[in-house]
Amino acid sequence: MTAPPAPDVVRSAYAQLVVTDLARARWFWADVLGLHVQYEDAHVLCLRGTDELTHHSLVLRTGDRAALDHLAYRVRTPSDVDRAEEFFRARGRPVRRVPAGDGTHGVGDAVRVVDPLGFPVEFFHGIARAERHIQRYDLRHGAEMARLDHFNLCTPDIPAAYVHYTSLGFGCSETIEGDEHELYAAWMYRKQTVHDVAFTGGAGPRLHHVGFATHESPQLLRIADILGSLHKEGHIERGPGRHGVSNACYLYLRDPDGHRVEIYTSDYYTGDPDHETYRWNVHDDRRRDFWGHAVIDSWYKEAVPVLDLDGVPQPITEAVLDESAARVGADGLG
Ligand SMILES: O=C1C=CC(S(=O)(=O)O)=CC1(O)O
Ligand SMILES: [Ca+2]
Ligand SMILES: [Fe+2]
């Protein structure tokens, strides 16, 4: 019997995060980062960037502890939602159909699964349209975040993550590998940029971060300046800097619940059919910061638990490889 075909994934589309205080989260994600509030009630906040034309790219819901409720990929057609259901059911994974109106506000018929890496993932096609803000410069504020760019996932088995996302039709733009080509990290894509999803080696399944794109690197400094002015510099975790992998400029922040967000700008096109993977050596100091700046320990070690389809935190498995133990030189070790 032939394996069911993979759904045609268009892009990473939204993340639904659990936060413990919605008003505090609203301040961080809307007032400071500049995301637009598309919908809100006492328990849910739906947010989108200045350039986004669908209902949301980030959903915050109240709960007892910070967690990833689910990641969501948009698929090309309604029948790709059926394909996703068959694809994961054939792999013996937990699968739950979520009819329009029963799931996340604004989202149509969807399917939610726990993927082979233990992550809660939704595949949907239908989503409410939103008014065009691309040229509403009068509404822009804070860091003027433009759009969701990617998810970064902590997982103990990077090769397994690579195999799973390859089976979903994702390309691989860059990797970090050991001297014997052991895989420490990978960046994989469906939209024609560096990644929709990346894997950071570590105990997992855990959410490492969500990446949002701004148009220009000065907006990274603007966010940092705003936080400094507000005496909230404690939300700044890593950067600003320029990545080796992706060549993007970056700034990592932690929200009031500890969720990590990367402000990310200026990566590159990956859309040709023969696009080749660029491979970094784990001992190359420029891989994670092109200027050789050390990666702060919390960036390697801290991440957020993920929930199963019933909202129960998933058990964590320790990492196989530990990149932070492999680093040398500018990180001060070796
Ligand atoms: O988006 C990213 C692009 C590059 C990097 S790295 O720190 O350069 O590996 C990290 C990251 O996955 O957050
Ligand atoms: Ca080093
Ligand atoms: Fe990232």
C-alpha cells in the first residue's frame, strides 16, 4: 500500500501560545513589538504584523503556565487538510479534526496532530481575511513587526526532525554539522526564504522561539531602545547581531511569560529547484553570530513546554548532542 501523499504546505502561519496574564502579554506583543490586535476577548488575543493579510499570525490564550498550545501551517487547498489528516493517521500519530468555528478564532476547517517529534501542529487552509495595513503607516508603532517568519523547535533528535520535515516536502537551506557531519541544527523551508522551521538541539519537544520579520535592521535597535527607555531591558536576551546561518540580523527577546521571540530581518531567497544546502561546522564561531559573539547559555538551554491535543504538557526527552558543549574559542571554552 502506497503511503498517503504529504499535504502541500504553503508556510508557517501562526503559533498559539499560552500566557498567564493576557493584559501583560498584550503590552509586550502589541504595544512594544507593534503587532496589531485583530481580535480580543477575556481569554484570547489574535495578533498580526503590519504586512499580514490573514486574521492572525500569533494567538495568545490564558492558561496556568507558559506553553505552546500549537503551531500552525497553512496548506494550499482545503483538500490538503484531508491529506494532512491521512498523512499523520498513516503514521499512527494522534489526529483530531477541528471543524470551522470549533478551533482558533478566524480559522476554518483544520486538523491538529501530534507529529513524530511530539509537537502539536495544526494544518489549515481557510482563515478570515483582514484589512490591508501594508500602507497604514499611521497605525505602525513599537517595533513595527511585519510578519511571522518561522518557528524554532527544541528537539533531542535533529536527524529525525530533518527526516520528518523532508517527508513533508520542506527544503533544507542551512545546517550546522560536526566534523563527522553529525547534524546539530537545520533550517527548513516551504516559503522561498531561509526557513519556516528550524531545529535547535536540546531536550524536547519544547518551543525555542517564534521568529518575526521586520523590514529593516534599524527596527531591531528601535525595539532595544524602547525597552531600555521603559527600564524593561531585562526582556532582551541575545543580540542585536548578525547570524552566520541565514545572514539575518537578529534580536532575541523574552516575553513576560518567558516565551522567546526573535526579531529577524534580511535573510535571502531559496526558491530555485536546485537550491543547495549551506553547511556550517559546529566549531565555526561565525555560524550563530557572524561577528563571533558568544551565544548566551540561556539561549541554548531555556525553552517552553508543549501541550498535547488535550492540553497536557508533553514529556521531555534529553538531547543526544549538546552544541553548547562543542563550542570553542569566542564562547570562552577551549
Ligand atoms: O532564525 C534563526 C537563524 C539563525 C540562527 S543562528 O543563531 O545563526 O544559528 C538562529 C535562528 O534559528 O533563530
Ligand atoms: Ca568560539
Ligand atoms: Fe530564529
